[in-house]
Amino acid sequence: MKSFLTKRAYASLISLLFLVVAVFFLSRLTGDPTNLYLPVDASLEARENFRALHGLNDPLIVQFGRYLADLAMLDFGESIRRSRPALDVVLEAFEWTLILAAITMTVVTISAIVVGSLAAFRVGGLFDRTATFFSLIGASAPDFWIAIVAIVLFSVNLGWLPTSGTGTVWHWIMPIGVLFVRPFGLILQVVRGSMITALGSAYVKTARAKGVASRPIIFVHALRNAMLPVITVIGDQAAAILNGAVVVETIFGFPGVGKLMIDSILQRDFAVVLAAIMVTALAIFVMNLLIDLAYSVLDPRIRY
Amino acid sequence: MPGTKNTLHDTEETCMNIRSYLYGSAIALAVAIPAFAQDSDVTIVLNEDLETVEPCMTSQSNIGRVIQQNISETLVELNTKDGSLMPRLAESWEAVDEDTWRFALRQGVSFSDGSAFDAADVVKSYERAVSDQIVCEIGAKYFGGMTLDMEVVDDHTLEITSDPAQPILPLLMSTLTIVPSETPFEFMQQPVGTGPYEMTERNVGQNITLERRDDYWGEVPAVTKATYLFRSDDAVRAAMVATGEADIVPLIGQEQATNPATDFAYPNSETTYLRVDHGVAPLDDIRVRKAMNMAVDREAFLGTLLPQDAEAATHIVPPSTLGWNSDLSPWPYDPEQARALLEEAKADGVPVDAEITMIARIGNFPNVTEVAEALTQMFGDVGLNVDLRMYEVAEWIDLYSKPFAEGRGPSILLAMHDNSRGDPVFSMFFKYACEGLQSGFCSPELDQIMADATAATGDDRAALWKDAFAMIHNDLVADVFLFHMVGFSRVAERLDFTPTIATNSELQLAQINFK
């Protein structure tokens, strides 16, 4: 186990380094941020000052060396747009994304497993058909549309929820609700498919023959075996939210990392782009590790 | 190394913050605390969070809307209605000689940190604005190409000598936000000013709160507290006033502005135009440029792709600017005449069939793509061969500004220019001087008029600018002017506040009253 963890840590460190090199040079290929930072009518002198101040006149390889040296001391550099440490800017935003992802994925996982398992129990029954119908709609509806319709319905017409923003528990309901829809549809389908296979297997038939009640058969015997593919999909969906729920962040004014990343790319705020990529990459690495561990818990045959 | 230590410490602190944040959120989720707002509080929704709260960056719209004259004041204030100057932190000013101005500063003014305002604060504010240790937008935008020598006569008298002479120095001082002389040469995270409000809370990405100061030198404003929120979606911002979550949205979309009781159109001091690059044939031929101007049916845009209240433009600056030339009228829509001019030029060997690239910027203003497509079509109708290219902002800026690429093809560039400062000097050199960063041509004669106008005062100044505008529009046919634009605001009915041309760059809480 310990050697597995060490191996994974090294592998991730190598991919992270590769990512840093690629993003550093690719982002700089787009040009320097001076003209974007200063107004179009700024003097040439001011532009030159800006370049000198941020070391943009140095050869790229010198800039990269400086960046790596700072990085070795956990200094991610300063955001040129915000005049604050890039890591602070990213972590502030990432906290929101992390909480959003954690709550959404918990709610999605629980509901998809319960609904998917029940649907698989009587394939073709009313519950199964209803669940499949709505999950397919959910998995295919564009989230910006759901978000706007939700605001018009629940805030403007009914007045039940605030339109957007943060502050109270009510503010979280719509963003989570909108983020819930697509992964719920997808995971439910995987749970259902996987459960149908599991419920048709020999050990379930044996259990039934022995007179075990339906509920323990579904949730104890079959579910554990059906969970392996489900966990993989959960990981994919969680990674998508960790990378930033840009649409939801934009519409609901949620200060997450997705919008920050896109804004920083457009503004050529390189330090923030790099810091954001490293923080999300690290989070996804940790999550993948947890998924691997979950595999070994669920399936005793898997040993690292 | 002290640097290393600090960095590690910061990281530790960040981890702590995350932890305390997670606990905090858990509690917040469990107990939703309703916020009780007073009737004299207002909530304002901006389209983006402020990147910084540094007073020397207030020339950026949203930073200006929060800080300018609310937190940080200027010596002089521009009245955008009539272009006149009003005293603010300076009680009066006079020209001592051609290049020196004397300002009498207001006494008994204090900053929000308790320190008293005096001449040294003005000196430091200017030094910061033009410092090469920090890059301030105000310095880069308004104080380039000149040096100001500030002499403190006494605590409340300041003499400013400029090289070269600046007849509009008092107007320039309406852009310089004043900070205490103790302010270091780094961006402020907590702005300190002499204004009627101080920033009491800032949660990055979420909100900024300004509260009224008790020890403000001037009249007590009606608004006690202002909360700024940030939403990038137009429809959401507009909905927030409708649901009572917000009071003022300085910027909503044209399609949201449907309620006459709350929605206002206001001239936003922006002008759209096509910058023509005279350096490459066939655009070096005046007949081709005239033909382009006559090919555009400006009326057809109004009330369709652009708001009804926008106006066909004849200047690069809005009508409230000094020297505005009311004798100029927009080029008539005359495709027949345009075709004839192109035929004539073609007969003289001008390559009018050459492909002209139209460069436009994604998201520059609402419907920009459709406007650019319509323009391309109109040029095509008179026989020009125009190819539209849409660019992201960064690439577009590079194409807009010099140095222009060698061996480039003929191009026209769709741009929008903002001048809310009341004087053409802030626009004309950049857009039309031979050395101008975004100028597509060079006319020594025009340069001379502009130099004379810049050095002149009063009626002479206005007359010279008037000549310069006529020369650009009629004689040189330099560019294709399109529209003086309008913006839309939504204001809750309980407020007595009307957005003006100033709303594009500032939003003075002191000007808001309650019905």
C-alpha cells in the first residue's frame, strides 16, 4: 500500500511538472499582458515600465527559471491584475468550488444510487421508465438554460429563492440544483445498468432462493458489486465540477475557480492560470487516489 | 531567508483559512441569518468584481464606480453635464503663469484613517500615479508625456508647474485620486480617502461594503451604506432589481430595458468607429474612404441592432466635449455616389477590388458581430471586397495599436472609444496624431492644429478643436464614424437617481436620494 502511494505521488509529480512546463510556455505564446493591462491610450513609456516591473522583457527561459525557483519555495508569484499573491486568489475561489463539488456530488451520488437501484429492481416497470425518462432529459438539457429558467421561476415569479450570490443556505439551492441535474442523469444510468447485471447474477438468485428480503439483496449484496463502474463515473463527474462549473458560476455570481481560470487566461494573468491549474490538478490527483482506495475497499481482490 | 519564511507562513495561514472557512460554511448552511437592511442602504450590482481597490486605478469603470468621489476624492471635479469644473478638495485654483497653476486646498479635511489632508498628500498621490514601482492606470492614461513639478507653498497651497505647459491642468487634476502621503508604493488593499464613505468590508468575488463616514468634511449624503455585488449575466442583474435584491444596476442589456419606470438609457460617452489604415492601398485614396462612409446606412442600425437612442457620429468624442462641431453632419447614405467614386478611383488605377480585412473584437459591445456583418454587407453592396475577422481582445489590441505589421494588407478596424473627460485632448493624439498609437494616417497640418489647440485656453481652444474635427471628418475623411452609443441602467423605484454620462466611470453615492 505504502509503495503504491509513493509510486502514485511520483507519477503525479511528473505529470504536474510536465503540465507546468506546457502551460508556462503555451500561455506565453499568446503574447505579453501589457497591452491588456494598460488602457489602449497608455503611453509607450508606461508600457515599458510595466514590462520592466513584471520582468516581461527577460528571455522566456530566464522567466521560467525564476518561476521554478519561486515555485520551489511555494511562491506561486503575484497576480498582475489583482496585485495579490496568485495562490491566495486561487485558493479563495477554490474553496467555493470545493464546497460546491462536495455537496453536489454527495447529493447526486446518494440519490442516483437509490433511484438507480430501485429502477433496476423492476426493469421496465413504471418507476424504471419514469426514472429513465427524466434522467435522460437531465443528462441532455443545457445547464445555462436550466439556470435561467430556475431563476425566472423560483426567484422572479415565485419569489422563493434569491436570484444569485452567496450568504445564506437559500443561495446554495439553485446552483446545487442546476449542477445536480446532469451528473444525476448519467450516474443513475450507470447504476441502473450495473445493477441489472448484478441482480441477474448467480449469487443474487441464490440469496433469493434462500428467502432473503428484497432490500438487503439490492442494497447489501448486489450494490457492492455494482459500484465499481459507478465510482469511476462519479470520479469523472466530480473532476468536471472541480475544474470549474463555469456556467453556474457565471450566472449565479458564484466566485469559483472556473470563471477565475477563464478570466485569467483571457487577461494573460499567467501566475493565476498556473496556480489554478496546479491546485485543481492536485485536487483531482487526491480524488483519483481516493477512488483507487475505494476500489480496494469494495473489491477485496484488488490489492495495491 | 525572510522571504521563504513569509511564504510558508502564508501557506499555513491559507490552510487555516480553508479550515475555518469550511466550519463557517457549515454553520452558515445550518442557520440562514436573514439580513435586515435599513431603508437608507442601497445595493448596487456591477458586472464584474473589482480586480483591485487601488485608488490610482479608478479610470477602470467598475473601480471608478466604487471608489471615485465615494472613497477617494480629487482636487477638482468635472461636471459632466456642462463640462465645467467644480471645487472638491481644492477650494480654488488660478494660473500663475503659462505653465504654473496654484491650488488653494480645502482645510479641515481628514482621511478615513484620521490623518489630516494637506499638500503633501497631493504630491504623494501624483508620485504614486506616475511611479515605475507600481503601474497606475491614471498615470499611464492621463499623465503621460509631461512632467509635473509640485511645490508645496504651505500645508494648503500647492503650485504645480508642468512641462510642457498644460492649459487644462485643473481638468487633469479631476482624474487624480488623493491618498495619504504615508501610502507606500504598492497597491492598497484597504483604500484610504477623504470621501464621504469608507470601505468596511470586502469579500473577493462576493461583495464590497461602503459605509458613511461621520467625520466627512462636506454635506451628509442620504445613503448610509452601500453594498456592491457582482454578477456577469445581464439578465440576472436586471432581475435583481425586479426581485428587490438590488437598487441600482449601472449596466443592463438593451433587451432587458423594457420597464420605463425603472430602466434608463444614457449616453455612455462611447463612440464606435472604423479606424481606417491609410498606409495601404486602396485605403490611401480619399475617394475610397468617402465611398465607405457613403456605403453605411447608419439609420438602419438604430432601433434594430443598436439602441434607438444611439446617435450617428461625426466625431470620435461625444457631443458634450469641448469644441464639438455642430456644423458637421454624418455622411449621407448614398450607395450610388459611393459606387461612382469607386469607379472613378478604379479608372485612375486604384486597386479598389483588393480584399480589405475588417478587424472586430468579440464582445466589444452588444451585437458587435451582427453590426460588423451588416457593415461588411453594406460595403459589399457598393463593390468593396471586405472580409470580416473577429478577434479576442488581446489580439485585437495588438492590431489596433502601433507598430503595425510590415507587409500587412488593407484593413479597417471596428473600435469603441470612451472619452468622458470633456476635452478632446484625451482622444485626439492617440487616434489622429502622426505619432498616435492608434492613428491610421499622418497629417502634419492636423498635428499643428492639435498642438495649437492643446496649448490654447478658453474660446481659442474650443475653436481650434472645432477646426480639427472638421478637418478629420470633411477634408481628410480619416475614418468611418459610426455611433455615439448609449448604455442602459436599471434603478429601483424607491430611489431618486438618474444615470448620466458619468455613470460609465463613476457612481457617486452622494447623488442618490430616496423618494
